[in-house]
Amino acid sequence: MGLRKPTVTPTVSADIEKVRRRLQAWRRRRKHRSRIPESLWRSATKLARRYPPARIAHTLGLDYDALKERLETANRHSTRKQQACPQPGRRAVDFRNGIDGLARVCKQVLRADPFSGCLVVFRNRRGTAIKVLTYDGQGFWLAHKRLSSGRFRFWPSSETEVCKALE
């Protein structure tokens, strides 16, 4: 006779449990085939940004594809709003850094969230090249521009001067 392994129930965080209870209450009092209210979808989408969407869909009893589509739509809208907030790094960075290295500089030096969707602009020591890093909800984009001659004329010189139109 073999030993049976005990089943392990995954722990659910308090914020997921709160939304799960709200959904259960709505399901008990809803009319047949009525749509899930937008407020509950927004709560589920917010959770799917912090936790794996498959886990959220399973725990809340939602359609995974519908949740994923709402998450992608929300990410597109949030990155559109945030694209207008370029953040130049005030110091030159090592241009051997790739996406991971620049995201680390973002967190540790600039104290900015690299996943916010904001454009973060880095320059090399000589001022002849820039790299732009942003997150679009699915992954990072990294653009690199090197001037064939000359240097970038503008760069913030103080801690308070973060954004300025590039001419």
C-alpha cells in the first residue's frame, strides 16, 4: 500500500481573497447571464499586474483569455499616458549595459520604476549617444542613437531639472 501525498492548497494573499469574496457575493445575487461589473474587472486586472494572470483567473473563476485581453488593453492605455514623461538620467552610464543593466540603474540610481512605462533616457560619457528604455506591458524596448558627428546639446545638469524639451 503506497503512501498518499497530502494535497497542498496554495495560499491566497489577502488582496486576492478580498476580490474573490466580492466576486462570490456578486455571483450569488446576480441575474442569470449578466455581465461582470467593470469595478470587479478592474480589480481583477489590477491583481493580474501583480500576480500571474493564470493564477488570478483560476482563483477568481474568470475566463483567462478575457482577463488577459483586459490586462493588455489596460497596459496599452497606461503606457500611452506615461510615454509623455521622459526621464533623463543625470549621470552618464556605461553603454555596455543592456536592458537588465539599465533597468537596474533605473531602480538603484534614479529611484524610478522601470516597469512604469515611462521613457528613461541615458547618455554616454562623451554625449555622442543616447539609449532610451521603456516597458510596454509585455517587455522592454531599448533604442540606441549614436550621432555621426557632434554631441547632444542639452542634458539636465541638476537634480531638480528632470524634463526639458529636446531641441
